[in-house]
Amino acid sequence: MAATPPPLLSSSMASPDDPRPLLLSHDRNFALHGEIMMLVFLLLFAAFLSFLLLLFYTRLSRGNASRQDSSSSDPVSPDKFGFVQRKS
């Protein structure tokens, strides 16, 4: 008795003589569209990081500006760690 191979390993599915290409998608420009999508995601991520850096920079500069304004009239001002120092 000859055992038939399982359908997943049959020789007809992996035939090199088959002229038809294996199509996983009907989109002929699948690779090009993938590269464009990757570029779009990369640019969106870079824009998001730039936005975060700009946000932190503006908060930091706004905080420093308010400290300088309040410290100019006050003879005692806190340093960046919160310790009080006398102005001389």
C-alpha cells in the first residue's frame, strides 16, 4: 500500500514548471506601496518627536523666563534645585 502525501506537501503545489507567479496580493505595486507607507510612518514619527522636543523646550524656556522675572525684584531666589540663595 502506497501512502499518498499530505495535501500540503504534494508535488503539484511546489512545481517549478508552473509559469504562474504566486500572487499574495492583486496589487502589482505592493513593494512600492510598502516603501511609501514606511516613509510616511517614519516622517510621522520624526514629526512627533520634533513636536515633543519643541514642547519640552518651550515649557523649559517659559519656566526660566518666569523665574527670571520673579527673581529680579526678589532679593531671595531659589536655584534650579529649589534651594534658597541670597542675592548679593
